[in-house]
Amino acid sequence: MVATAVPRSLRPLHPLHAVLLAFPLPLFLGALLSDFAYQASFQIQWANFSSWLIAGGLLVGGFALLWALIDLIRSGKARKARAAIYFVVLLAMWVLGFINALVHAKDAFAIMPEALYLSAVAAILALVAAWMGYSGYQTQEVA
């Protein structure tokens, strides 16, 4: 018996996992846009907005990361590699978001340009994680 991955039909996420996965991308993207606005205007409130958006992305992203870890542990051999990659992308997003939160905790004038770069990478990783999470493949056993 051989298991092959075919794009026969998409494997839907659990509804709660889908809701949790929907939040980090707009929150980290909002933090990136706030960092762009801060770089352009040097109005300190934009740095504060970024800090709060990053905190929200970390909070909800942490629960999505926990769900991905449980899914990785429970997944079968056919889905193990994809679940592991998905977990690693979410973990990298969360760790870089945490480092970004620490950078944003500094004085507002001291956060540039590191905050902008970290926000961009965290937003890209959130996009990749959302894409991977929402585009699942279902495995089919062939005799």
C-alpha cells in the first residue's frame, strides 16, 4: 500500500484553527504599515500602534502555533513533513515577532531600521503560514 499526496480535494482546517490563523497576517501587516508611517513622520504614536499590533499578533499567533504543534504530534506519516514545515514557519514568525516586540520596547527613536526589517519578515512569514494553513492537501492510499 502506497500513500500519495494528490490535490484531489482540499483538507479544510478546523474552524477554530482557521480563525486563529486569520489574525497574525493582518496584525503583523498592520505593524509593518505603522512602522512605515513612523519612518516617514517620526510621530511616536505610530510606534505605539506597531507595538500593540505586534502584541496582538503574538497572542493569537501563539495559540495558532500551539494548535500546529498538536497537529504535528497527531499527524500521520503522510502529513508529517507538511505539518512540520507549517509548524516551523509559524514558530519562526512567532520568534521574529517576539524579537520585534523587544525592539519596539526600546525608545521610539532607537527602533529604526531594525523594527521595519523585523516587521517585514514577520509579515512575510505570517503570509506564508496562512497560505500553507489554508491550502491543505488530502492524502489518498493506493493499493
